[in-house]
Amino acid sequence: MFYPFSHRTNWPLQPNQLIAALESFREKGVDVIDLTESNPTRCQFLYPDGPILSSLLDSRNIVYDPLAQGSWDARKAVCEYYQARGTIVEPQRIILTCSTSEAYSFLFRLLVNPGEHIAVGQPSYPLFQYLIELNDAIVDYYSIVYKKKRWTIDLDSLEQIVHANTRAIILVNPNNPTGSFLTVQELAKLNDLCQKYKIALISDEVFADYAFGPRADRVNSLINNQGPLSFSLGGISKALGLPQMKLSWIVLNGEQDVMKEALKRLEIIADTYLSVNTPSQNALKDWLSLAPHIQNMIRERVMTNWNVLKQSVAAFGLCEIFDCEGGWYAILKLPSAHNEEEWVMNLLAKDHVLVYPGYFFDFKEEPYIVLSLLPETKRFQNGLTKIFKRIKANS
């Protein structure tokens, strides 16, 4: 019997060849070295379990006392988290959500009417297309290009897609997977463009704690951006490596009257769902006090694997690595002996190594692969050895 499902969900529903092969290997118990693993709780980190779990044993968790923006104590804890990074934020500017995906949905409902447009960088995280289409909006892509050993926004391509029906520009800062931060020069031009067309800036800053080093022209956050209405997104999925605890936030910024109007509307949207759970809000202050320890642990792993990868590529010489400024991912360009699909499938089928194909992140060229820098280092090295042997055998 036919049911009239929403056209929003007219996606390909069958698993692609790569996912089907992976599921088959896992059903057979084959040990696959997963170099796409982006869930830190599965990467053998030694979390401070006691303090994390004991913070949930709070008698306040028995009482349900919802606030649309989130509890004052939790929002104050977010302010203290930013203050430790040298940034002043007021609790009144913060809206708590259960995830950045929910934060995006709230913002799309706030800013965009059905059929209007949102600009997204490419390459970038593929979730945006689903989120935008689920909110009845249209996605337009601007290019992020690699020049002079740095990924930068192609501002010409952005200006070409922006028009009167563009309602928001999404930035991921640092970008996933390129690891590139916004520059001061890029932000100045973005602000001018947004002011001209009355466009909002949405800055996803979940990886901001994982910069590889200082850089003079880097924009670390849009929290205190001067100019257009801006929204900065963060959360404990990356800041604490705790995606299962489901707590994120939006920080608003802009001209006072516009920001206040946006905040009132967002409060109603948030009040409609009241999705942020009470235990996580009550534990947030204690959890964020653990941020230095957890972030140092993750950062050390990421930097170790990044250096191992750079040294391996330099010694091997048959593929190209792209410079990165932060985040959890690395990008390699492979020889053109095979196309991207063939490389990735061969690595999985013959070597039992799983990597992201570049097309997963909408790279325009190929063959690229994207690697997570989170896996345990010995396993990461074993995966690299297999990758380089496969490249050598096919080049």
C-alpha cells in the first residue's frame, strides 16, 4: 500500500557499496581498522569516570523546572568556560540545546522561510544538506580552496551565490574536515556581505578547542563579532568528548535591538521543545571543570597521530597531505591510478581498513581520503602501513 510520505525524506534508503561491505565484515567478525572513528568514547581514552558520573547524582535532578533558554547555572557555566579562553559572554545571550543539529534546526526556523536559501562551504560536513532540506530550505555551496598551503574561503564563489533570498551563511570554524580557521580578512568581507544583504552568520565552533597552534590572523570565535546578527555554536560533544551527554549551546551576537528580537523568537522555539535534559544541565559546571584534562588528552592523541601521518607521508612520497590548523581530521590525496571509490573499496575489502572517501565531504576533485586522528596511535599506525602498502602496490 502506498503512503504519501513527505518529499523531505526522499533520500536513497539503501546502504551504499562501502557501508554494505563494512556491515558484512562486521557480521563475520573481521577486525576492521576504522580510521573514520570520530566518537572519542570509542577511542580508548581514559576518561575521569568517577567525577563525570558522580555529577549526575544530584538531588536537583528529581525536580523538573524547565527554562526555555536553559538553566541559569548551566548558562553561567558556559560563560565561565569561555572566560577561561579569554572571551566574555553573558548568560542572557545563551540558548541551550541538546545538540548542534538541534541548534541548526532552531536557527533555520528562526531565520529561513520555506524555499529560501542557506550558503554552506564545500568541502564540509555532509549533515548540512539533510538539516537544511528537512527545514524546507535550499542549500547553495561556496568553495573552500587550498592555496599556498592553506584552506581558504573562495569569496568570489560566495558572492556569486548570495542573493536577496539568502538568509544565512554557515561557517565551520575550524572547518570539518579541512581543519581551516576563518581569517580576520575573510571575516571582514563576510561581515560586509552580510550587512549588505541582511544575512545572518552561523559559526559552528565545536572544534575550536583543538587548534594546532597560534596564528596571528586567525579568528577563533564569532562570539563578539562586530556587525551582522551572528550565532556561535558549541557543545560538550567536542569540548568534553562526551557526545552521549547531549548538551550544546547557541551564543547570540549583533546589534542590540536585532539580537533581542532574535532571542525572544528563539525562546519560543526552544520553549516549544524543551529538549535539554535536567541532569546534564545540573552537571555542566562540574563537567566543564574537567575540560583541561579531557582536552589535553584528546589533543595529545590528535597531535601525535598528525605528526605520525606527516612523517609517514614524507617518507613514503606517493601521496599528498594537506596542511591543517585544527580539528580531528586529516586529508590525503592519493595517486590517480584508481578513482576514489576503487581506492576506498580496495582498502576495505583487501586490507580491512576503513577511510572516508572525499565525496563524503563533497570534494569536487578526486581521489581524496579523509582520516580521523582520534584512534589509538598504534592502531592508527597499523592502518597507515596498510594504506601505504596498498598505494605502493597499485602505483
